[in-house]
Amino acid sequence: MRLNEVVFTDAKPVESYGPGFFRIGGEIVQGAMIVSARGIQSWAGFHDPEAVLALAQEADVVFVGTGADVAHLPDSLRDPLEAAGLGVEAMSSSAACRTYNVLLSEGRRIALAVLPV
């Protein structure tokens, strides 16, 4: 069996999460956040499409973590992102974090906008 070390680009992986927080690259972040190649920033949630739209130049797909359960994204979030050419995938926050980490390890142009569980 051959083992390869996963090397991340400038973006940091999600190491863990819990009630109301995420651990990204050794840093604890409270509440909703956006993670991308440019770093970590807080996010006001579904009614803050501008913060996610800023990712259009650096990401092809944004994984949106909707909390403990999968939820429908409001059109006020999904429509502007899709109009900007961003792929948008909504899933539970745990699934979004796992998917983000896998594709990040492959060097993909992705971002994560996630609500805490």
C-alpha cells in the first residue's frame, strides 16, 4: 500500500467543529464563517450574499453548510451566486466540511460558507 501525505494549498482545512464553533488550521472560529484561499472570515449567513460573491474570482464552487440538517437555500443567496458563475452546493454543515476538505486536498478552486451545528 502506498500512502501519500495530503498537502493543502494556502487554504486551510476544517479540522473539527462542534456546537457553535469550527477549528480551522488550529484556530477556533465562533459562528458562521467563510473559508477560502484568501483565509477565514465571519459570515452573516443566508442573507449575506455579498460576502460569498466576493469569492467568484478565486473559486469555482462554494459549498454552503446549512447547519445540522440540509436546508433549502433562499433565492436571495442562490440566484446572485449562480448569476456570477459560482457553482453552489447546499448540504449539512458536517457534509460540507468533509467535502471541502477532500476537494481542497485535490487542489480544487473551492470555498466553504458554513453555519455552525
